[in-house]
Amino acid sequence: MSPENPNKGGGMPYYMGAFLAVALDWRSQAQSVAKGREALRKLKQEMEVLKKVKQAWGHREEAHQALLKLVQEVESHQPGFEDYQYPNHVFKLKKDLYGLKQAPRQWYERLKNFLLSHGYERGMIDKTLFIKKSNSEIILVQIYVDDIIFGATQDNLCEEFVAAMMGQLSFFLGLLVRQTKDGIFLCKSKYCKEILKKFEMESCKEASTPMPSSCYMVADAAGKGVDQTKYKGLIGYLLYLTVSRPDIMFAICLYARYQANSKESHFKAAKRILKYLKGTTNVGLWYPSHSLIHFIGYSDSDFARCKLDRKSTSGTCHLLGSSLISCHSKKQACVALSTAEAEYIATGSCCAQIL
């Protein structure tokens, strides 16, 4: 036992081996542990089950066990009773760092220190990207929570991570990855079909464009309201799809401005994107393996399209050779008085992204 400390938490089991999370939601049980011994007894039983799962991982668990050690002092209230001699003291946890709120942070710190100590450099913009160069060879390590993507010019560069390898990357966070000798193709065909099914648009007619050329969105204060949750859900699904579908970015960013007070007209316009996706399910991004390495940026503006405040919209995209690496669509912060001024603001945004 140790004196009271403001950094307190409960002991919640969590296991992560070979970057495949065995996630069990024991937060409610961990809260019950602080209230009585019965919950603590049940928690111990579940911990025994978890130990059997951990043993099944064999050498993989040994390779990653060091990443789960408790490196930060975490303390818990006295569970269900108080020691009359030390009523203001708490218990200091000595077990591994399982499902506490500190676990993801400590996991990243351990992994970051390991990579930095082995010659990797952390990205300046993306702090979850680590790069290691050796002569003309390079290896990239991209971290997403407990999943890691390795990419290297030579397969032998990934030998130090052989215990964590789960095969060639083919599917990641809804993104279908097809690797060939000529290049890499990224698409979200499965994700598109899930969206169409969720919003009952599987048998809808196809549309040739995500939005009509003469579409001007307005607040439509007198229009009929729709379910806000459903409209926001549609916008959220489509925004995630823009990772591999920049062709719908302008339309979805336009419709996203009306989430606070969406109307039936807005929902009808947004469903046109689903009709467009119906006929372009397999469209994605192609990254050729052989192309000239030059960096190009494009910008454009839609002058005074917004009928509410007469602001313009900037659109930019950046390509490395023939590969798209960045794109965005955003309403400008000020009102442009001419098309030249709107284009100048869009060009400035494009240059800022390059820098």
C-alpha cells in the first residue's frame, strides 16, 4: 500500500498478442471490483481463462510480453473495505498493464522506444510512421492502435518482425489491397456494398455523377426535417469512403455542412452519392510501381457557390509521380470578391500543403 496518488485506475484485464487484440469489455466489472469481493472473485475466474488464451500463443506471447509491462504507477481504491490503520491509502498495482486507459499510450511508448533504439526515425507529420534507411534500401512501419503495417524494398528487412507477421497485406480497415508486379490497387468495394445495404439502396438506379452540375444547396428552413442520426450516419460513412474515393469528396463535404439542421432535401441529395456508388463500386486508386518521381500539386476553386454566405470552396490534390497522396476540399475562410482571388486562396492552400 502507498499514499494517495491522483493517478488512479482499476485493474482490468487486457491481452494483445501478435498485434491481434483479444478485447474484452471489463470496464463495468472493474468498477464493481472496487465495491465488493464478489466481483473480484468473478474477475479472477475470467483472468484464468485469459491465461489459457495467452498460453496458446506460445512464443509470440514471449516476444511481445515486454511491451505490456506496467511502466507507469497506477493505483486502485481499497476494494469494498478500508484498512482502519490506513484509511486514506490505496493499493499499488504490480500486475501487467492490461485494459487500463493508460494501456494504448504505454503500448505506443514501448513500441516507439523499441523502434527508435533500432535506428528508426519517427515521421515529422504522422507520429505513427517510422522510417529506417540502409544505403539504398528503406523500411516503413505504420502503426494503427495494435495493428502494424510493414513495407520494405527488400523482404529481409522485415526479419526482426517475423514473429508478428500475419502474411501479405490484403485487407485493412475496410480497404482492399491488391498487390501486383505492376503496382498496388486500393479500393473499398466491400465497404461500398455495406453502405448500400445499410441504407437500403442495393436495388437503386445508378447515377453518372455524385451530384448534378446545377445543384445549389440551401438551408431550406421550411423543408421537412429528417432523422438527424440517420443523416449524420450517412455523412460519416461517406467521409470515411473518401480515403480511396476522392471523386466524391467535394459533394460529401458540401452535404456535411447541413448536419446540424438537415432536411429531406439534403438527405435526398446525399442519397444521390449512393446511386453513384452503385455503378462505381470497384473504383479505387492505382499506384504504379514504375513511374517518374516528380511532385505535382493541383488546385481549383468553386467561386461563391455557397448561397448562405457567398464563400468559395477550395479543392487541392497532390501526386507523387502518377500516385495520389493527398487531396482535400474545404470552404474558404473569407469571401472572395473575384474568381481570381478565390483561385489565389486555393493556390495558397495547395502550396501550404506541399510545404
